[in-house]
Amino acid sequence: MKFNKILIIQTAFIGDVVLATPLIEKLKRFYPDAKVDFLLRKGNENLLEANPNIHILHVWNKKEQKTRNIFRVIGSIRRENYDLLINLQRFGATGLMTFFSGAKLKVGFDKNPFSFCYQRKFKHEIGNGKHEVDRNLELIAEWTDDSREIPKLHLSKDVLEKVQEYKKEPYLTIAPTSVWFTKQYPANKWVEFLRKTDFAGKIYLLGAPSDFDACEYLLKESGRAGVINLSGELSLLESTALMKDARMNYMNDSAPMHFASAVNAPTTAIFCSTIPEFGFGPLSIDSRVLETPEKLDCRPCGLHGFKTCPEGHFRCAENINLN
């Protein structure tokens, strides 16, 4: 089958966008003459702006005039007359966009309430041993192949140059925070690691501007020389570029883990309340997962984590040691 114009939809969070990039790479390899477009939520567009394999980047503003902007996006999609539309999102808004898209062939997961309009639909099963990347790639296997494709973020020259000053000596990076408390390795455990590690180079703390105070606490409490707080100093892609050449990158089950996978950077991923069997583990060649050695009846307590430990003890995190 020949496709001239293809649209991929993923309007979830930044990690989900990274895990959608294998479709871009594979489709462009199998259909080099096709125009591959991507639809994501406003705020995530800088992740893909440097990707040479994307023709049009559609952006949906979900936070302001959400309904009105849905129909603006639908209008933009319909004007492109797509041959193939792949919807990776499982919620109604993108299903509505797909329904009215005018695309000749619509593909997605059966959990979407508008999946009745798909010509091809697939089950999305968490915990069946498949990685999310493989679940996504199943949607296009009929027209490509069934091999795994690793996530890929394209880094511009400007991005690479921005972080070059931090690479003058060996270094580690730590992304210590998470949106969810129960996904986040405790601050006291990070401090313990910083105090005890025998690594002799720089240690960069990464995060958003909102993570500055949390990272500053680790820096001060550790009392260790060579720890530098870069929270809010680097963009997502600049942080990714810094991870690329680190001796090791430490993070929770969170978006930075997927950034590391997208540049094949060495990864130590800490899973507290969640488990890698959900299908969101690291994919770098040099990667490892750390989990509690204790068999806890309460773990996993949920797919995304909670703001507090439901059991009140948080042993799934406190029992993990980095050193």
C-alpha cells in the first residue's frame, strides 16, 4: 500500500511523545517519499521541532478554549487529506479529531471511545510483557515490519553547543523529581547517594524550574563539592544532550528515562511504586532498573503513582539503595 501523507497523533505528556518517535523513524524509512506529520499538545512541540522527518507539526492547545481549539485542529487536519492516520491516544478528544479527520485509513487502540471509526484497531494491554514502544509499533506493523525501533530525539547544533561547556570533565546526571510522589526516590536517599558515591567528576542535577528548590536541597544537604543545580537552566532537549555523554544518568520512572533512551544514554532507572512490567522501562543498551528487593503486596499500587504512599510506609522506595 502506498501512503503519501501520514499523521501520527499523541497529545499526552512529554514521555508519551518520546515513545511515539519510533513510528516517525520507521514510517519514514519504509515510505521515504511520504510526508509524515505529527499532532501533539501545546508545550511539547520543542521536542520534535528539529526532527527532519516531520513535515508539519500540528499543535493543540488543551488548556485554553479546549473545545474551540479541538475544532481548529480538526480543520487543519481535514485540509491535509491524510492517507493514513495513527492515533496513539486512548481518550475521546483525539478520537473526535480522528472521526472528523477525513483520513482514508484510521488506526488506533480499541480503548478510545471513537474506535468504532477505525478501520484497524488494537488492544492496549498494560502488563502483558510488551513495552509501550512495541504496543505503538503494532499499529503500523502491517505496512512496515514487526521489529522494534528505539525512540529517537534529534538534537540541533545549537542544543549540542549549549551543553558543551558542561562536558569538559567526566560527569553524572541526576533527575531526582517526579510529578508523582510515589514514583520519586526520597530526598534523603539521594542525599545518601551523593555523600557516599566515589565518583570523582561533576554531578549535574536536572529538572524544570519548579524542581529548583528540591535540587538545591540535595546540593546543600549532601555537602559535596562538584554538585551543580541545573534545574530550569536547560531545555528538555538540552538536558537530553547533556545525558547523552554522561558516565551514568540516574532518574525515576519518569520522562527523563525516556529522554535517555532516545539518545541511547547510560541509564539507571529507579522504580518505586510502579514496575517496569507496565511497559515503560529504559531502552538504552547500557541500562539497569533498581527496585526494592522486598516482595510487597501493595506494589504496584497504581499505574501512575500517588501523591502519598497509600500504606503510609513507602517501603517500595526506602528499601532501594543506589550505593
